Amino acid sequence: MTDEDLVTLFGGENIVDLVTVAQAVHWFDLNKFYSQVIRLLRKPGSVLAVWCYNIAVSPSFDAAFKRFRNSTLPFWNPNAQYVFDSYKKLPFPFESVGLGSTFNQDTIPKMGPVRI
């Protein structure tokens, strides 16, 4: 799909109010993606929201995973580091709206087993 095909698919330029990307923007060609976002977002007041998560499981698991990650880091795609840094170092050429936050799993109610 070409850039023009994508813009046409959405109905033209300056037509989208919100673009969201969960746990994936670090795999994108950022220059190309940001260029498309600029074309598609309605101005002013439109939003690009991106997020990722690094959820703690337990102290013993977290420590073991950190050792695994650190020992295998040379074999990971370099863009994975953006997630490890909670997107804090992700190139982001847009104005911040001041709503960025760090997830705190202690604020989520604990649930027991769920039956489906």
C-alpha cells in the first residue's frame, strides 16, 4: 500500500481526530509513520497516543527476566530498547499534552480466578 493509498483509505488528509498505537510503535518506520500521522490528523486539537507496558509479575520473576533480558540484549532488535525504557527515549516530534504517565500496577484491583 502506498502512502497515497493509505490517505485515500481514510478519506483524505486532515480527517482523523485520534491515532492510537499500543505496544507497537517501536517497530514502525517512525519517519514514515509520523509523516502519515501529520497528513491524517485534523488540526488543531487532534491527538496521537502511543503507549507500551512493562508489567511487574513478582520480585523473583522480574529479577530473572531482567537477567535474561540483559544477557540476551545484543540479540534483540535495537528498537526493543524503547519498550525497556517505557518509551521515554522514543523520538516523538509532537507537542506533549502533559498526560503521559507511568503505569502503577498497585492501583489496579486484584482479581481472583475468572471463569468463562
